[in-house]
Amino acid sequence: MKKVEAIIRPEKLTETIKGLNVIGVTGFTVSQVVGRGKQKDTKGVYRGKNYNVTLHPKVKLEIVLSDFMVERTIKTIVNSAQTGEDGDGKIYVYPIFEAYNIRTGKADLDIDELVNQEESLSWN
């Protein structure tokens, strides 16, 4: 199992979710975050005073899935969220050693519904 964590532009969230649904990835967590990278500062106005925006709003997607789905998921996120400009975001991949179902208290070995279909799926 792997955890794919993607930090993307908020305006790309809907398009990214649609892309993930197409490849069968339906379980994920979404958080609103702020961050700083190579994206330039922007100017803002609050109550008539100018200020610099140094932390930019982003959305973090966290997806835990079977190893064989990782590459396809990364490609889908890049194709859906990429604008080609600074500030598009990052994708991180982490190993997951164990997962448990809170409702049953048992180990969750089938993290996604596609795990048993790995051999029958043919991705182009």
C-alpha cells in the first residue's frame, strides 16, 4: 500500500476528482491548506491597506491505495491539476505498512475495491 499526497490549486480540485473517478479512485481525504513554494507573492487589500500574500491557499488530497494504482493515480493528478505555472503543487508518495478499519477493528488488507482486480485491469 502507498499513500499519495497531492498539494494542488483549489480551482483544480473538481477536475482532479473527476479524473480520479474515471480511473476508479473514489476514496480520499481533502483538506484546505496554505503554503509557500516558488509561487510569487501577491498583493492584497484589507480595509484599505495593502499587504503581501506570502502563503497561498492550496488543497491537499490524501489517497491510500494499492501499489499497482500509484503510477496511474499520479499521472491522473498531474494531467488534471497542471497549468504549467509556478504554484501548481507537489505530489508525495509514502509507504503504508498497516491500515485498520475502525468499525471492525481488523486489519484492512484490501485498501481499495480494485485490489482483487489487479490482474484483470489493463491500463493503457
